[in-house]
Amino acid sequence: MLSAQNIYDVIIIGGGVAGLSAALYSGRYHLRTIVLEGRSPGGETAVAWMIENYPGVPKIDGYDLVIAMREQATAVGSVLLPSEASAVVQAEHCFTVVANDGQEYYGKTLIFAHGSRRRRLGLVGESQLTGHGISYCGTCDAPLYKGKRVGIVGSGDAAVKAAELAATYAEQVFIFAREDALHAEPTNQEGLKKFTNIEVIYQTEVFELLGQNQLEAVKLTRAYQGNVVFPLDGLFIEIGAEPLSDLPRSLGVTLDNHGYIEVDPMMKTNLDGVYAAGDITNETGSFKQDVVAAAQGAVAATSAYRDLGQHGSEVCLVHALPVVKSE
């Protein structure tokens, strides 16, 4: 039985920068707000190394930035739960979000802000060797390779930053870039010059993983010093991400050809009362940055606030009611 006590004005799925920014704004609007943070509270930012391009913050560890944002969100009344949304349905003009522990939450509006997952190479043995030499988080695992030989797959900012961090621990670090140039920001590429133990191997891909219970080596598409077998103790995969689009798709939210949620400039989806923010959206193309996610979260919460104000405060009938026009 639905009642005002167990219905939230806003349910936010995802506790990364976009979700926390939305929670901050919706809390400041005095909206009853709950955030299902998911299995990785803070998202990718929480496991980032040093962030130096967030306006007003010259330099901060990603985890510390997330902690500050969480504190801001809870200070204005938003509730953060370490639960993962497993299903979303719309019934009786109310959104029901089912968490992985079976708990159900009811909301008048919904914001998808659960981002993306790290892209895999798709090689045989990749899953089995994850955690045994294969990693998708340099910040998490780089310290494990002190004095070791490490490889990085990728050519963008994530790959370069992972290489720089790994180089502070590992004896040797090799970046495998399939192109003939890196595509990281110039500032990040300049940082590579500080390390004498980083080498970039261009126009080369990893196509096979060697090792049973632990990564021992990889095979390369081009020979390095006369051999395609390249011994490694660890390999970090930094080749981007793909959107977590199963939940919005199940609800009927329109996605683009790549699986990202289509939104308008106010972060509205094709469904009344449903918004999206951050890496899960198509609004800024491939430019996925914390500053963008934070801005989109603020806009999504503002749209939810305006939507609730237009329709009135009737519990979970909000999307069935006509817009109340002001005099």
C-alpha cells in the first residue's frame, strides 16, 4: 500500500559524480531524495588517481572528491544507500525501483545516473585472469606491482594516467597503443616525460593472454624486439567504457545507437518524469568528464523539481495529472 511516508520525490540510480550532484541539488530543493549508489559508490571517480581539472580544486584524489560530495548530499537531507538497482517499473504512475536485496522504493521522478562499465578486450581467459594479473583499475591495483613489469592497453587519458601511477611502483611500464599516436590531453602526455621507466609501443595490440592461474605474458600483433610473446606481471585495460543501459531500456527509455540515453538539454528523456545525467547520456558525446557529470546532475535535479512543481504534489499520480498552469 503506497503512502506519502514511503514515496520519494526523487529516486537517483547511481552514486557517482552525476548522482551525487543531483542529490545535492534535489536536497537543496527540499525534495525527499534517495540515492541507490550501486556496487561501486562514487563510480569511476572514487578509484581515479589525482584529479587536476575540476574547477576550483587545483588537485584532489578522486576518492576524496567523492567523499566531499557525499557529505554535501547527506547534509541537505538526501539518503544514500549502498544498494544496487536491479529492476525498474512504472505502475500506477509511480516508479518502483527494486534493489538487489529485494527492497522496493517508490518515487514520483527518476534520475538515471549509473554511468558505464569498463570495456573488456574480449579475449579468452580474460575473466579468469581478472584479479590475477588483469585489472581495470590502476588506482586500486598499481601498488601491487612494486618492482614488477606492467603493461597498459589504451591511448587516451585513462591509459596515460594509469601508466604514470603504475610507474611510481613498477620497474617497467609499457603502453600498448593501437594507433600511431596517443590521444590523451597534452598536459597528461607531458607527464609521461617525467618517467624513465615508461615506454610507448605504437601500432600494437594485445590479442592473446598467456597464463593459467596468473598472467605470465601476452601476445602482440607486432613483434617487439623480434618476439610477439611479451612477458608481463600485470596488465591494465584502459580502453574506455560502455553504458549500463539495461535498466533504462527495460523501462522504455530511448537509447541511441551506442546504448546511451537520449536526453534534451534539460536532461529529460522520452518518458515523463524520467531524467538522466552523466556518462550514461549522449548529451556530450565522448567527452565524459566529472565537471560535465556534475553539471548534468544539477540540471536533472532541477528538471525533476520543476516537473513536481508543475504537476502538483499528489502522491504517485503526478504523471497522470495535467500540467497546472500558473495565473
